[in-house]
Amino acid sequence: MSMPAVLLGVDIVAADRLATAARRGGETFDRVMGGGGPTFSVKESFIKAVGGRPPGFSWHDFQETGERPSGWAGRLLDEAAAELIASTGLDLPGRAVFTVGGASEKAALVRLPPHAGRVTGAARWGHGSGLFVSLAIVYVRRKGTH
């Protein structure tokens, strides 16, 4: 079986820049981001993967499922993460599967080939040396696959 098409996004953000944005955004930023820097960076990498913030975009378009990436998606994510780790010197221990919904799902479907399945995302992330770094892939998860 060949690997399905994927969309890829990477985000690297300075922690001090993010702290400034959090101060400006106050409670709204906290409510939307919940997990702070890592959550912001992961969602930014998903935004880049789907091609930007489409009309109707919501930060809630990307929601963690509690699953860990596995199968071909997990292997692809690990391979891409190894290159990012080598170039940044930072470990990316965080990893999770995400649902992709709303306007972001529609934007992904425009960029992915015809499909039968659910648009899904998987991400790895980490921080250190004053940076938050994340990597995300978006793909169509076919029934019975990871």
C-alpha cells in the first residue's frame, strides 16, 4: 500500500514573542490556547499545513484526540521530526493525533486528492532555548488505518 498524500507544516516561535501575545490576548488567549506555547505552536503548524487561515477559521478547528500517532502516519511524523530535531537541536517529545474540522478541514480537502475518510492531523512538539517548535501533518485517515 502506498502512503497517502499529506500536508506538512512547521512552526518555530520565540517564547518571549508568545508571552507578549498572551499578555495582549489575556483571558481570550488563555481560553483558546489552553496549553499555552506548545498549543499555539502546534495549531500554527496545522494552519501552515492546510494553507493558512481560511474564511470561517477557528482555533478550535484542531482538537487533540488523546491518541498517539501510529502506523505510517507515526513513522512519517517521526522521520520528519528527526530532521527538525537535527536542525534545531531541540527534542520534540510531545506527540498526539488531532481532529481537523470546520473551515480548516475544507481547506485541507482542497489541497488533498479525492478521498474517502476523515481529515486527521498528527503533531510532534517541544521547547527549549527560548523556542517552541512543532511539526504537523494533515491527511485523510481511511477507515481502519492510522
